[in-house]
Amino acid sequence: MYDLIGDIHGHADELRRLLAKLGYAEQQGVYRHPTRQVIFVGDFVDRGPYIRETLRIVRAMVDGGAALAVMGNHEYNAICFYEKHPQGGHLRPHTPRNILQHLRTLEEFNGRELYQEWQDYIQWFKTLPLFLDLGALRVVHACWDPRHISFLNSILVDGRLTDAVLLRAADRSTPEYLAIEETLKGKEITLPPGLSFHDKDQNERTKMRVRWWCNPQSCTYADYYLESIPSLDPHPVDPAALPDAYHYAEETPVFFGHYWLRGTPQILRPHAVCLDYSVARGGQLVAYRWSGEQTLLADNLVTA
């Protein structure tokens, strides 16, 4: 039986409280439960105040058999930020925007004595699978699209990145880039000409993330888009205008994070739940206590 925990982003205090509430106790440096196991949905680093301690707790649990984990986009970004590109620079360019997103982690591992520790965590990130299909449930950081999962299964090793895949994924024209981008960061569509919005970091965007767990044929744009566009919000989505109208329609429960939801945690669909409720923006750290049920239950959501 599994307790699935959403994006932590360096909030170790909230993680400890949530683990205690779920019945886990620290034993020789590892939080354990007598009958259950945690699954982390990724995004351990960046933004929060205690990134090193968060990584210590999470890695000890994974390495000690008390937890499983999938890679988040922030772990993937960290890998690419430090991996050199054979043609010069890094797989993730050191632009001001990318440095700012990574700044809290850079600050926490600042100094020669912590450099090797951080490099060791980078190598550990590479051991994390991009998704888990455990038969009765599925776990991914941002989006479960069977087409991408099938492709990634053909190029990854036990769901894990290789150096060759990392290099190919740095090229935006490759299928590796698209599959990893949507699996770890979600699906986006280009907004109509003249429309844009500002994201949580106040960057202007002309592409919108969509709720891939919803059927666009039964949605307004307010239901389908992750951000508000007042001129579109009340109107029904035109599926013919979407380049990819895929939505998750399977009955195997899928758990994910990534989307900075706010308010009271809820089940999004009978077989889909997001566990990211913006702990790094004053929200809550959220878990789901799964005991084998196919239809997900709001009563099984737990907050720190």
C-alpha cells in the first residue's frame, strides 16, 4: 500500500509533519512505516528553504527501501544545468531565467565543501525513473500520455535516462525532447494570436498548459486551461482547433504533481489526482493514502 506525496520543493519541515501524520517514524535516519511505502512524485529541489534536508530525507527513504520516487522537471533541469554539451555550454543554458529558477539550490550547495555532495545528488537524480507503472496505479510528474510512455520505454533503461538520451533531448526537434518535455512538464498549446498571460514567475507566455485529464469536448476554456484568459474562459473548447486533443480516459489511477493548484485538495477525476498544492507558494504539502482502490476518494487526501 502506498502513500503518494506531491511536490516538496525544499520544504523539509512540512515533509516531516506529513510523514508523521501518515504514521512514519524515523529509524536510524530513515522514515519508515510498518506496512506502507511512500511514492514521491518529484520536484524535491529549488524554491524552498531546506533543500539539502529534503534531499537527505527523500534519498534515505528511497535508498533504504521505504519509498519509491519519480523524477520531477526540477531534477531533470538540475541534471541538464550541470551536464556539459559536447558543442560547448550546458544542456540547459545558464541564462538569467534558468539561473533564477535554480537559485535557491545553488545558494544551499554553495561552497567547495558542498560541491561534491551536490554532484552526488545529480548522479542520484539520474537513477530516478521518469514514471512508474505498477499495474494497479501509475505515477508521473506531469503527464501520462501512453504514446510518450511507450516511446520512452523503448529508449530508456528501466525507465531511467541515459547520457545518449539526455543529449538527444537537448535538441528541441527530436522525439526525445517532446516525450520528456510533456511527461515532466505537461502539455501546452499555442494561444491564438494576440493572446498571452503571465505565469507564476511573471514570465509572459504565449503557450498554455492544459488539463490533459479532462475531455476538451466537454470543457470551457476556463475548465481546460491552467491559467485564465478572460476573453476565452466562458466559451466551449473547440477540439478541432487543438493540435492534440488527447485526454486520459483509462480506469487505472494516475497520480501526478507539477501544476501548482490552490485551494482545497480534491480528486480531479475518478481515476486522476494532482498532488501539487503549491507548498512553495504558501499552499499545502499533500499526500494520497492508496490502499488498492480503483476509484479515487477525496477522504484519502492528507495534508501537512
